[in-house]
Amino acid sequence: MIKKFELNRAGVKELLQSPQMMAICEQYAKQVAGRAGDGYEVTTYTGPSRVNASVHAATKEAMKDTYTNNTLVKALHG
């Protein structure tokens, strides 16, 4: 027996833009920044379809470290 499934797009959009989803993304980004070390910062914002969190090198030392050692990629997978 096959049942049709209809996705509630407005509900999904609401979920993806919710404060709870922002907290989840921010928590994970902070874990990645912590594994990367000093000089890395987390930025979060709500886009047109979902929340976003990113980690970036904020100091010259961190920029050099991530360029030389691929630190952010290693922190993401570690």
C-alpha cells in the first residue's frame, strides 16, 4: 500500500529558521572553533531559507595556521 506524502514547506522553512536550529548550528561551530584553537571565531545569521553558522580565522596567526596546516578542515573532521 503506497501512501502519498506531502511536505509542509512552510513548516520546514520555519524549523530551519528557528532559534533552536540556530542554537544547534552555533554549538557545533563553537566545537569546531575550539578544536581549531585560538584565533578562530564563530559567525551566525539567518538567511532567506535557513540559519547559517561559520568558523573563520580572525587573527593573522590563525590565518597563517589554517593556510599552512589546513586547520579548519582538520577541526571540522576531527
